[in-house]
Amino acid sequence: MGYEYLIASLPEIKAGDKAPMTMDALDVLLDETLKDSDKEQLRLMKLRASYGVCEFIKDWQLFNRDLNNVLTAEICRKHGFDLKKNILGEMPTDIDSEVKALSQIANLYERERQIDAIRFKWLEERTQMIIFSLENVLAYYLEMQMLCRWDVLTKEVGEKVFREIVADMKQGINGKL
């Protein structure tokens, strides 16, 4: 048996939406609904574990690693940094020009939104033919994480965090002088 009732009851979401619930509410719902073995897969995914995870989680982790490697490589080339020191694992060869172009977006907020849109697209493509499965539940969880992250990111919060980072850096520099 799959998760027909659970998936049918979840609010529809897409990249750029407001999160329809909190992650705590989703965690409670999944804890009440998932089989124990599937709860373990969710727990391992949350921990970003590389052992004991299902194929979907492994594929997701590889996709993210490759996506980050391509973006990092483009930034390294642009600024003359050593590529080998900044890439994890193998450099992917099948990432399209759309991903490479993301590193050219100057507005960091917009760049992050576009990166998450690519992640959403991957999740949707990866799960479109396996409905009502654990993979759909895990994909929904990952999408909700992204939406909840965006719900708290505002210009004001970003400026506050930036000021705190600069203040910490100044304090570190002054402490060493």
C-alpha cells in the first residue's frame, strides 16, 4: 500500500508559493502517517546521511552536489580560484547551460530563487511517474523545506544577518590586532 490518502490530502505546492503549513506541522503529520521504515528514510534524509538511504535520496544528494559543483566551478572560473580545491567529488558533465547561467545572476536573492526553481523541477520530474509513493512524500518534504526557508527570508532579515556577519568579522579582526 502506498500513501494515496496522505498525498491526496496535502496542499498542492509549487516553486515560489508560500508554505501552506509549518515544517513542524508536516513533521507531526508524517510521524502519524508513515510506516516505521519510511520514517527512518525521512530521518536519514534530514540528517543528510549517505548510508542506508533509498535510491531517491541518493539521487537527490547527487543532484544537489552536481548542481553546487557547477555553480561553484563557474564562480571559480570567473574569479580565478582553484577549481580542484572547491569541487566535491566528480565534476558533472550533463548539467545544462541553464544551470551554468545561474552563476551570472548578480542579485543573490534572485539567483537563490532560480536555483530552488531548478530543484523543484528536478523533484517534480523525478516523481511524476511514481505517484503515491514514499518518493513523493520525501519530495514534498524537500519542497516544503524550500518554501518555508523563503517564508522567513526577507530583505530586512538578509540585511540584519549581513550586518551581524560584518560585525563578527570586524570583531575577529580587531581581536587579532
